[in-house]
Amino acid sequence: MRSAAALALSLGAALVASSPAFAADAPRPPGTGSGETLARVHLVGGAGVRVRGEAGAPFAPRATMPLFARDTLVVPAGEFVIVHLVRNNHLVRVDDDVTLKVTDIVLLSAPRTQESLAAQLERMVSVDEKRAAERIAGTYAGRAAGDAPPPESSGGVGGLGLRGTGSGGGGSGNGIGIGSIGTLGHGSGGTGSGYGSGARSTAKSAPKPAPPKPATPAAVSARAKLDATATEEAKPEAAQPAATKPAPLPAADALKQCLDGELRRLGLRLDRVVVRLRVEGGRIRRLALGGGLATPPCARTLLLDQPYAAPDQTWQSVDLVVK
């Protein structure tokens, strides 16, 4: 087993590369966006993590890669990414099956922190997570040395597969289907039609059918009776049930005090916080806060393993007013 010193040494490159003084950013794929750098990727904890830019296909992030205002972080369940906010030196961890716009990161408006990157990282990442991140960083570094792009099909969410057939003026083309788990952008698609990407059809059109003969008055009368009967027998569509409101949080008053204290510590002025709960077996098993806020220990003590009424194996989002 590696020592703590060895782990710290192996992450040293990422820490230095993510510091404001480091001049060279890891390149992004061409055509995926530009603008002011609001954050840089600091640590990637999963091969399925993706950045969705303002244009182009989603791409795998790498340490020191710049992030812009129109970027969105897409993080599968069980993975994470940590980004470094360049304006105030905060590290932000995004994980637990979250899709988050860069501009929605709550700490973007926080005052500058004096805490070192190493100290922030130490309380955000476990030893096992550090090892996994090292392996991913090593894979990307090896590919970069060979001038190859980072992997796009390693264990994560499925992408959009393209396969199908078109018709008429569209020729034989491509429909859109959801890709299988673990293959971003290479899943098998459904059957498309109409707007295919194949060659234009050159077949001659079939002859037009002869116009139908006019219906007799008796046939018109019989048809009208059938239509009236069908209208009377038709049943109205069932009303859609209203969205279920999440159950109240356990120990809500104490939780408000806990989160208000954490916001004050960070220098943030927020009236409300989104609390995300993972419910398994009728109890809260995992906990996260919206906008990339780190969950303080007092919140974990108050909520984890507490009973909660919600569908099993689901995430529940509760909007908690803290002031």
C-alpha cells in the first residue's frame, strides 16, 4: 500500500498545474467554445465524466483544461470531478449523478479563500478516490504523449448512437437512439426516417391512384351515424397526476442552523439551499448540496441514515429556506 507521502507526491503535478500561476492550459477539442476562463479542471474521478460545451460533442476533461461560462459538467453516478475556480481559489467537487452548468456553481460568488489547494483537496477526496484519479490521469497523459485523444467510450453514461433508414428525398439516413451504458457516442440507435444523411433517392415515383368515386347519399348517412356513435363512446383522457412534493426534511430547524453557519463561513449570502438526498431502503444513505456546495459534517450527522418517505433508489431534491 502506498504511503500518504507517495500519494501526495503523485498528485503534486495536478496541484501545480491547477494553480493560478501555471500558464499552459490543457487543450480543449476544437469548436467546443471559448471565452473567459471561470474555472479549470483540477481532478477527474471517473472515466465517464464529460464536459458539454456550447458546441460540438461532449468531451472528457483533463487536469488544467479551462472551463467557460456556457460549459456544463456531466457526472455519472459513482464518479466525480473537482474544478478550481480561478477568481477565488476555491475547489468545488461535483459528483453523484449531477449535471451542473459552470455558471450555477454557488462558490463562484464567494470571497477568495486563503486555504491552500492541498488542504481543500485533502478533505474532499478519499485515498481510494485519489488512486482512481491517478490512474485516469496516467491514462490521459499516456495518450497525450502519443498525440491521441482521451477515451470517449470508457465506463460511463451512454451517448447518442446513430443508425436507421430514411426514405424519399432523404435517402437512406440515420435515426437517433440512446447508446448503451459505458459507450459515449457509440451506442446502437433506433430506426430513423425522413431526414436521413444518405444519398438522395433516384427511384421513379409510382403512378398516382385513380380518384375515389363520390359516395352515395346512403353511404354518407351511414358514415355520419358511425362517427356520432364513436364520439359518444370515446372516453376522456385521464388527468395527469400532479408532481409529488418531497417530504419534509428530518431535523429541519437544526439543519437550517447548520447550513446557515456554513454559508457564513464561506462568505455567501444565500436565502435557500437545495438539499439532495439518496434514499435506499426507506432511509437517507447519501447526501449532497446543490450548486457544488460541500456538505458540512453537521448536515451529515443530522440526515444520514434517518428515515425518509420517498421511492427507493432515487435522488430527492428539497429546496430548504435557511434564512
